[in-house]
Amino acid sequence: MSGHFQEFEDEYLETMYEFYERDAEALVRTGDLSSALSVSPASATEMIQRLASKDLVEYTPYKGARLTEKGLIHGKKMKRRHRLAEVLLEILPFDGNAHATACRLEHAIDDDLEVALSLLLGRPDVDPSGREIPTPSPEILKRIEANHREIRPLSSMAVGEQGSIQAMVLAPARMEQLESIGLTINSVVARDSNGFALGDGHRVELSDELTAQLLFRPS
């Protein structure tokens, strides 16, 4: 199957999952689905029939469709990846259309990148609009749990803990500002009751927003 056609299927299943979030038992009418996706009713019907042939949806002509267990798993996965992408764009110096860009990014996120993003972003539960981010699959969750202590946002560092900075999700100009005060990749940072200090004892003032964008590996 071509990549573009797979993306079309992904979009339909993700949109079906949005309807599922609102009412898990309701059938989704083809007209409502076509409106949500800005496609013709005929195109929506054709795709729903194709998805039904793959056991991704249950389709009753003239009534509507609902996700099968297989389709639910896939739609949930795509919606999770979309909302993770929106969280990522929120903390980047990005001024474009976050929703449209997340729609493109979600198709490029595979299992490995989903695990990495989950850890990078501090395992968020909601997206920037306050919508719940679907839980990961059991396999992805197992990998996240196994790697959770390896790299974490600095905001999660406990008093008395220390570690080394591994990544900065910041614009280059902001990174240069931190470098000017001695905070760079591989810098040792410790936290005490008064805040943060570098390995040489030099104290640094870091906002909550900034510590969420710095990733460290515990010592």
C-alpha cells in the first residue's frame, strides 16, 4: 500500500476515534464523517467499505459505522501521536498552524519515536488544549516504563537529586543564553531546597517552563 493511501486510512480511523471519544456506542453516520474530514459522502462511504473489508470498522449501510477492536487500537494510536506532536510543537519556537502540522507529523511517528517523545515531553496526559492524550499500547507503555529513569525533564528532578543535561528543546538563541551562564549539554545539575546549582556550585535561576524543556540523566 502506498504511503499516501495509508495516511488516508489513518486519518479516517483517527477521526472515527474522535467520535468514539464522544460516544463509544454510537454509530458514526457517513455524512458526519465526510463533514469532519471535508470529503464527499461518496468518498467517505468508499473508504468506510474498504476499512470494513479489513476488519477495522463495522459498517451498516444507511445507518453508519463503528470501530472494531482492531480499528479502535489503530485510531487510538494515531490520536495519541497527533496530540503528542501538538505538545511538542507547543514547547518549540513554532509559530505555524500546530494542528495542521501535527496532522502531518503523526504519520512519521513510529513506535521508537513515540517512546522517545513520551519520555522527552515528560509523559504528558493532556495536549495544549486540555484534551486527554490516549494511553499508549501495553507494548509502548512497557518500553516507556523501562526507560523512564534514563532521561527525564529537569522539572521532575527531586530535591537532593542530581544528573547531567542530555538535551535542550530550545531555540538556538535561548541555548546560547544558557551557555553564557555555564549550562550546556553534559553539565552536571543538582537540586536542593533553594533551587538548582551547577556541578561547580554556581547557582542558576531556572523557570518552570525552562526546566520542562531541559532533559537530564540521573547520576
